[in-house]
Amino acid sequence: MADGWLSFLLLFMDVCPYLAIPTTTNSVSTTATPHPTTGVFRPSIIDDDEGRLTRDLFAGYNPKLRPVFHKRENVTVVLGMSVHQIIDVYEKDQIIKTSFWVRQIWYNPFLRWNETFYGGIKEINVSPLQVWTPDLVLYNNADASTDGSLENFKTRIIVSSDGKNMWLAPVIFSSSCTIKIKYFPFDDQYCSLKFGSWTFDGFHLDLKPEAPQASLSKFIPNGEWDLIGAPAIRNVLRYDCCPAPYPDVTFTLHLRRRVLFFLFNLIIPCFVIVVLTSLSFYLPPDSGERISVVITNLLAMTVFMLMVADILPPTSDEVSIISIFYSCSIIEVGIALLGTCIVLKYHFCSTSIHKMPPWVRFLVIECLGKVFCRQEHTNDQEDSKSDTIKLDNCKHKLENGLKDPLIKQCNFFGKFGVRERVRSSGMKTTDGGSNLSMTQDDEGRGRGGTPYSSHRNMDDIIAAEASSNSTVFALLSRQESMVKNLEILAHAQRCQDEEDREKNEWKLAASILDNFFCWLFLMSIFISSIVLYVRVTEAHSVNSS
């Protein structure tokens, strides 16, 4: 007994030099004195509960072994997620980049202690290299710089006195996500992040979600996407390689695209271009600007189509709404271009080279002309016909003038001669005209006169007749030349009338086809708008369900 008290007294005397009890309300001194040998400052009285706990807790502990008492037991790991931010969605590469706050919770029976023995310490923070950690990985990892493992975090693990281990870490995941482009840009996307153990099966490690869905309380809104929800589902799969079950937890991000950007930058400009294309049908063909307007609009549509193709992934599984919209718009502008080319071809068609085929006249002028109430104008044709009739009447009058009695008489004189006709007529008066010969009484009466008076009168008559005959022949030749010239003019007028008629037919056909293509263009816009509206309402109903 005396030896025990002696030992206690010596120990008390050794400790007394290091005790410096201040006059404070705390029972433990916070003053620091240098170590007598090393010179390192240490508290006067060391509160070494956490140190003792750490030494006692990890003495003989092997972090490579699963924290179970029996090899047939499994370790249950609870996985929780808090979505912090959607950094970007790469539609073309089908990759989503997100920021998460990850929580892993499991129980380690080898890391428990009695709080009362260690100053009431309830938890400590330790390095992840000191304890066993689950080998959870992101199955659909798309980041080439990491393997998607959750055991490479640098943050410390919180170990509680009841054996609970909680590992909190912020992490940025790049995961593959199948982009459904059917209803783009009125689409919802569902991107899954699948977590599970890479080596442990369900008999050794069981994985469960912390909550039915990931937490959205700390989510930072994105300018392009709205996060609707992030449900968590536990799946148990069996692979062909292994008979044991493999549990996993899949978080599905429900994203809804904000359509305002695409509406004002892709859809409305395209619709305005299509509407402006319809104005080309109101330009006259002679202006020469119709085809330039249509081709310019077609090139603009092509540029917008390339912009959309640069956004969407090159997949052949589905066709997006906006691709259908641009395809329909390009087809509609193509119809306008086709109609413009045909109209200009018909309007400026050369009648000397191209004659209108009967089937074109039947289909366009007769059939489509009745539909669009466009018939051939007859006023110009009647005017041209009246001009031709006037020329023909004038020619016929000149030709009928050749049958005048004076001209007949002249022709008769020129054929038989004056003397023979006078003798044969007995000097009678002819055609009710003046006396051209003498009777027997006149001749007897003249016997007492100048002996050769009858011969002189006959010569005078022949001379006058010859003079009048030459005048008539001059008039006749001039009349014949006039008739020939009128025939040439009438023929030229008929050719001109025929050419004008054919030109008017081609222009009428061009005008009818212009109306036809204009209505076809407007009907195609109307039908495509109805189809797109049905697709958009279908997209909203699918997304809401």
C-alpha cells in the first residue's frame, strides 16, 4: 500500500511543472508552452480525446475489407443526389453535363465507439484512404478524363459514433443521353444517370436510393432548359456473365426545352420568308425580278436548314418537327420557283418557234381557264378580223371594178378594132352613148357636102377612141398593181393576226398557270401549317402525360 501511494506522489510531482491552471472559468488551460526537448508549442493540458479516438478506432483496422462481421452479409449503401446545375446539353454529341452534390451513406460496424469514453465526440472526419469505400461508378459516363468512379473524391468522410459513414462531394458528370428530336424544339428530354457497383454483386453490396427523387432545392435555373424532376429508381439486373443480381440506382433528369429562343430565331423568320415568297406571284412577268426574289428566299431557307442540321444529332431514327417545317417550306418555295419558271417560259414564248400543243390548250386554257374564270379575249381578235375584212372588201371592189362596162368596151375595141366594129354595127349608137357612126341618111345628106367628110369624122372618132383607150389601160394597170399590193397587205395582216393570236394564247396560258401555282402555293402553306400544328399539340400532350 505504501508503495502505491509513493508511486502516485512521484507521478503527481512529475506532472505539476507542466500544469498551469489559469484563473478562468474553463477547467482546461489554453496556454501553450514549448516542449522541453523539441521546442514545439503544445497546449499545457492536451485534450487528446479525438486523437485517442482516432488511434483506438483505426488500431488494427483494414480499410480494404468490407465492413461486415460475416462474409455472407452485404453492405447496404444509400445513394443520394442533389442537382445543382445543368451546365450544358450537347444535342449533336448526345452528352449532358451536370453538376451534382453526391451523398453516399453506409454503416461500418468496425468504426463505432462509446461517446462517453471520448469526451462526447459524436463524429470525426477522416480521409477516404483510411476507411472502406464503395466502388460506385457512373455506368453511362462520357467524360474521357475520368472513369466516372465515385471513390476518387478528395473530400473527407464523416464517421459517426454509431458506425454511420457519410461521404459528401460535389462532382460534375458528363453522361451520355439519347436525344429524342421528334418534337424539337417543343421537346422534353429524359437523361438518365445510372450508378452501381462495378465489382460487387447484390450479395455483397446492396444499393438503394436515399429519396424517391433527387433534391432540387439548390438548383440554379438554366437559360435553355427547365428541370421538371429527377426521380430515382432502383433496378436489379442479372447479366449473362454472372448469376448474382446487380442492383443499381438510376436518376432520370426530366428536362423541358424553353422554346422562346428557337421561336424568334428559327421559326418566325422562316415563316416570314415563306409568306414573302407568295408576293412573287403578284409581280408582273415583264418586271424581271420574280425569279430573283424566289431564288433569294430559297437560299435563305437553305441557310436556316443548315443551322438546324448543325444543332441536331445526325440520327435517322426520327425526324424533328422543325426539320419537317423547313422541308415543307423549301418544297413550297420550290413550287413557287417552278411556277415562276413555267410562267416566264409561256409568257415569253416565241410563236415562230413553238406552237402551242393541243393538250396544253385543252388542259390550261379550256380546263384551268374555266376553273379560274379566265377565257380568251375576243375584242382584239374581232378588231384584227375587221381590219382584214376591210382590206379584203377593198380588194374585191377593185377586182369588181374590172367588170365595168367602159373597161369591157375598151377591151372589146382593143380586140376587134374600131373600123370593123363600126361596119358591123351599121354606124349605130352603142351603149346609149354618143354617136360613133353615121346612118345611110346622114351619108346621103352629106353627098352635097365635102366629099370626104365621112372619112374625116371616122378618123376623128378613131383618134378619140384610141386616146380614151390608152387612158383606161393606164388606169387598169394601176388598179391591178393596187390589187396586188392589197393582197400582200391582207396576207401580212392575216399573218400578223395569227401571230398575235398565238402570242395571246401563250400569255393567257401563262396567266392561268400563274393563278394555279399561286393557289397551289397557298394551299401547301395551309396544309403544312395544319400538320405542324397537330404535331405541336401532340408534343404538348405527350410531354404533359
